[in-house]
Amino acid sequence: MNKEIFEKYEIIDAHAHIFPEKIAENATVNIGHFYELEMDSTGVSSKLIESGKKIGVKRYLVCSTATTPHQISSINSFIASECKVHKEYYGLGTTHALSEDIEGDVKQILSLGLHGVKLHPDFQKFNADSPEAFKIYEQIEGIIPLMIHCGDNRYDFSAPKRIANIHKNFPKLKIQAAHLGGYQSWEQAEEYLTGLDENVCFDISSSLAFLSPQKAAHMIRAYGVEKCFFGSDFPMWSHTDELERFLTLGFTEEENRLILSENFKRFYGI
Ligand SMILES: [Zn+2]
């Protein structure tokens, strides 16, 4: 890509996955199988930064999900340790609806200086708006944001209507609804998540490869250009490909600036 195109923008990747070196290869292969997609890379910091550098990414929101409760503490420590080494990282911790000590998990996340909680109900196998999951939101509402995977036609755990229900029950909880609010469940996402207040924002990762530019631009405008963040969902996609897809959507320079970094900074209070 022509350097001048992206050099005029500050770019933040609002959705990237990293894993410890020794499990990264397996974790990446497993995610690829889950989504029946060819992964662009492996989810390790060295590769993430190498990929992001190609478009001049300044900051990354990094996360990882605990598929079972016993992984929570080590994942949170891992993300925090990566954030210490890589000053360009902004880290999210994780917990699980079936954790026996959600309060303790959130305490750990806060004491490690992490900036939010990442959940992936489809991997974690609980309904995003179940009473068990509500115990997580009770702990973090008004304190730190939630980034949550949204939508998948094959599962119902993270359906857009459940995300809307979280917002209804926890109106002060800041929610980053991933993948335009509904990975592959685009119609439901638009139906349930349009018109909500500024506490519900969206990242556009893992969306643009599946939507026509017209449909993607329409959804972003429907939610509000000031509510959407650019993201790669690395190692799913390369930064170069995702930025190229984004720049074909036809937004103005000012709108690009909002989506590529300004909205994210406002939402996370940077
Ligand atoms: Zn994710």
C-alpha cells in the first residue's frame, strides 16, 4: 500500500489477539478451525507488531479469552506482562461466567492495570445475557469496559439481541461490541444494536471481508461513524488487507480519522 495513504492517520488496532509463544501455534490453528478460515498469521507479539508496522499502527488493544475458568489468572498475568514489554499495548483481561470468583478475577484485572474485560461467549459456552454472566457486568459496570464477541449464525450465545439485553440491564456498562456487533449475523446486529447510546460502540474487525463495501458503510453509518473503531482481529487478518478494505468504504478523511483512532481514544479515555 502507498505509504502516503496511511501516514496521514494515527492508526489504532482496537482488536488483536496474542498468546504465549508455546501455545500460540495451536491456539491459532484452533481458531482457524472454529471459524473455518485460513489464518493470516500466528498470534504472537512479534508477528502482530511486524504486521501492524506495515501500516504504521501506533497502539493495539490486545486480548485473549479463557475458554475454561482455570485459565483466567494466567491469561490475565500474560496480557499484563506483554503490556509491560510493549508500551504500545493496551491490554484487556478476561474472566468467565462460570468462574467461582468473578470478584477476585476483576480485582486481579484492575490490580494488573488492565483496561477492560474481553469475553467470547461462543468459545466460553455461556449466554452473554445469562444470570451468571450478569455477575461479571455487575462487577465492572461504570469501572472498566467490556469487549465482547458478537454474533455467529451457528451459535446463539452471543447473538446481537443478547448484547442489546446486556445494555438494557447495565446501561452504564461501556460495551465494545466486536465485529460490527454481529459476526455473520449482520441483519440481527443492525436490528438490535442500532440507535443505542454512546456506551455501546463497535469494532469493525472481521467484518469487512464478508460484507460489500456498501453494506459495511451502511452499517457503520447506521450505528454512527463516531461509534466505530478500526481493528484487525489479528491473527485472523493482516493489517494491510484490513486497512485496504476499510479505505474503500468511502468515508471522508475526518471520518477515517474518527474510526482509525479518535473514537477508540475517547471510549477508553486515553
Ligand atoms: Zn476477539
